[in-house]
Amino acid sequence: MVTLDEVRQVVAQLPRAYEALVRGHVKFRVGRIVFLAFSRDETVMGFAFPKEYRQMLVDSEPDKFMLPSTSDMRYHWVHVRLAAVDAAEMRDLVLDAWAMCVPRKVSAGFRLDH
């Protein structure tokens, strides 16, 4: 199972990203934009994801991915059960979510360097 601490290690490398505690939830942001958020028990991670592809993602692996709550459907957002992903997949999800929130040249530069 992937842990919050493992996600923190990935996020620590990302330019402009920082951690915030909001109403008991750990969230990671770029500026004021949240790109990752955790359930209070740290078993589910919400992450930025294009709206137009999220139903397809959830349908492809419903034991792993979930749609957000009805009130969050307006956002570019999906949830993943951390017990269902390994470290490599988590890293990909985190990087893609972060890349949605930074200028393209920042994410492209990071990916070239890493």
C-alpha cells in the first residue's frame, strides 16, 4: 500500500508544490490550486484529472478508481484507493495531477530533468 509519506517524497521534488492542512485533510497545492487531497484516514487520494476521461478511468478499474462526491463533480477530479496502487503508478498519478496545475514549460522542464 502506498502511504502519505511516500507521496510527500514525490511532491517534495516538484517545483511550486506545497502541503497544506485544510479541515483535517492533507492537501497538496500549486498556488491556490489543489492537485492532491487525502481522506482523513489516508486511504484514498483525490487527484486532478481531466473531466472528459474520468468516467473511462473509473470504468476501466472500478476497484481502484472512484468518482468524486456529487458536489465535486464540477472539478477535474478522481479518487484512487491507495491500497490498490504501487509506488510507480502513484508517482505517475501525482506527476500528471501536478502538471495540470503548473505552466507547461515548468512540467516539461521537470520531466526532462527527471
